[in-house]
Amino acid sequence: MLGNMANIFKVPDLRNKVLFTLGMLAVYRFGAFVPTPGIDYQAVQAARDAAETSGGVFAFLSLFSGGALTQLAVFALGIMPYITASIIMQIMAVVIPKLEQWQNQGAVGQRKITQWTRYLTIAIAVLQSTGLVFVFHSGGGGFGAVVNPFGADLIPNWSVPTVLMMVLTFTTGTAILMWMGELITQRGIGNGMSLLIFASVVAALPAQFGQVRANAGDFALIITLAGFSLLLVAIVFIEQGQRRIPVQFAKRVVGRRMYGGQSTYIPLKVNQAGIIPIIFASSVLYLPQLIALILPSEQSWAQSVQSWVDNNLVNPSSPVYMLVFGLMIIAFAYFYTAITFDPAKQADTLRKQGGFIPGYRPGPPTERYLAKVLSRITLPGALFIASVALVPSIAVSQYLPEGQVMFAGTSILIAVGVALETMKQIDSQLMMRNYEGFLK
């Protein structure tokens, strides 16, 4: 293993890519601790523990910002606006013919989609940063301290220029992260956006394990590490799992040469949707919290609704929360898989290329077969990511604060998925240069 790692630095091109990627990640981590102009940094440090233990969407955003949100740093929004914009563009491509047309144009259309994703990212970042600025000035208001988890006014010199400066800073931080992610993809190794998320979630893991040790002792830490190791193996097994659909290409004569006759396969991953269903479910599950916050708190019925939402849809250990969250993850797994893999389009592509699945005629029979196989393998993948999101959270619920419990398994799932994809790219680079790779 150490010898194979040394091979990375023997290849100048690969070495430069790896060092460039590590340098970009170091800059990202540095920016996660640079405070935003206009905030009371001492008040942030004093109230940070309360903010880190809060639940809801704040903990969700904090996970993807690598703790920058609890620091109110320049990169406080993290890469989450870009993720949201990408998901919106993928969904809109199903209902807007123009976007679907761009998708079918290849590289030219993809550049147009990427450009509009950037515009949408900036718009979302402006909205989120404006909301955060007003939230952090609201003091301790809000039901259950969900509105401002810091519980204190963090912007003492409140004025229009200060607000504009903070909104510009947060938005610029997101734009810089988007640019850094694209640079890593072009000049580094791996997918830049995924690596930024990877750095965010991995940065929080040591602190979480440290809290387990502080709250429950060394034995609980050993048990937790052993459980997460087993979970890591299971995630690798599922992430690598795929159903290979055999495809045969018919022979055809072009001029004096014969083409075709090859056999290949269509790889259908068991977890086709990845981490996206968890992101969807977490975002939708926060909507009842927002609705409860705008209800008139002086009314008795509104207080009852707020209390029920706080006890059942905010608390990760609640049976109602686990049931709703798990079912939503499964539903969104089917939804996102249907968006990313279209059996009709795949069957039509095979027909145009002269390929067919043995035992099935090209056209509608192939489409029905692919839809059936996709539906069957999506169920175990959806059940697995739902269990990853819920079971580890239940196991460590007595050791970690509420805001970090719900993302205990999600962090491992993200980290393992991104690490596997990056290692595959490094492995392919080594194999191209006649070096032994990491993966067997």
C-alpha cells in the first residue's frame, strides 16, 4: 500500500494534480475560519457551543460548510447553494424542453447548463446570505431557538452598509468555492465539488468522536469506532455493487470492413441516487419547522402545533421522525433514480447503435426490461441509505448533541462515496502509466 502511494509522486503530472488538489482544500479549510466583517466575533465564540448542538436546517447547512457556519466565516454557506442549484437544474430538465434539448447537445449544451447553474447558485446564495444576516441579528428569538441558534445578537452595528457587506461576503465566498471546485475538476484529481463536501464532513468527524469519548468514556469510543468501521465496509460493498445488463451489438458491413459483434454491459448501480435522497428528505422535512415558526405563538392551538413539530419532526430520536425521514429517503431515491436514468432513452440509444439485450427485442420490450430491473435494484439501495441515515444516529444519540446526531451516518456515506471515486481516478492514472494501482 505504501509502495503504491509512493508511485503517485513518481509521476510528475499526477503528483502536480494531487498537490494542487491538496492546496485547494487547504485554502478552503483556511477560509472556513476567516470571520466575516461586521460580526461580533467574541459573541460568536461565546455562543458557538449552543449553535453546534442545535438541530434542524442549521445543523444541515453546518455539515456541508465544514463548521464555517458556526464560525460565521467567509465560507459560511459552503457549497450548499451550488448543490441546490444543480438539483433544481436536473429536475427542471425533465419539465423544460429547452433544458432537455441542451442535455442532448453534448458538450455545448452542458456548458450552457453549467453557466445557468452558476447564475442560479449566485441567486440562491444571495437569498440564503440575506436570510442568515437577519437571523443572526434577531437575538434569541424563534421557537426552540431554531431561528437563531446562537441565541444572541451577533451584528451589533446594524446598518444598511453592514448588511450589504455581509451579504456580499457570504455570496462571494460561495462563488469562490464554486470556482475552486471547477479548478480542482479541471487541474486536480477527482470531482472538485465532491471533494469540497468531503473535506467539510471529514473535518467534523474527529470532533464528534471526541465528544463521544468525553461524554461516555473510552469503551464507548471503541464500540463506536468498531461500529463505524463495519458501516464503512458495508457502504463500500453497496457503493461498488452493480447489476450488469449484457448488451450484444449486431455485426454490420461498412464498405469492405465489418463492424460490431462485440459484447458489453450496462452497469446499473445499486445505489444509483447516492446521497441526494438524504439531502432532499432533510430539506423537505424542515418545511414543517418553518411553517410552525410563522404561526402566532400567542394562540394555544399554534403552541400545540409548534410543540408537536418540535417533539416529532425536529427530534431525531422520535419514532415519527425516523418513520417519516426513512420513507421520504426511499421515495426520493426512486424519484432521483428515475431522473438520472431513463429506460426509454437508454433503449432508444441501444436501438440506434445496433445493440440489443439478449432475449429482448429492441424498443419497448427493452425499455420495460430496463425499467423492471432498475425498480428491483433501487429498493435495496434505497433501504440501505435510509438505514445508514437512521441506524448510526440512533446508536450514538446518547453521546452526541441533537444537531450532530442526524448526520452521523450521512457523513460516513458522503466520505466513503467521494473517497472511492477519487481513488478510482488515481488508480486509472497509475494504470495508464504502467504502475500498479490501489484497487483490485
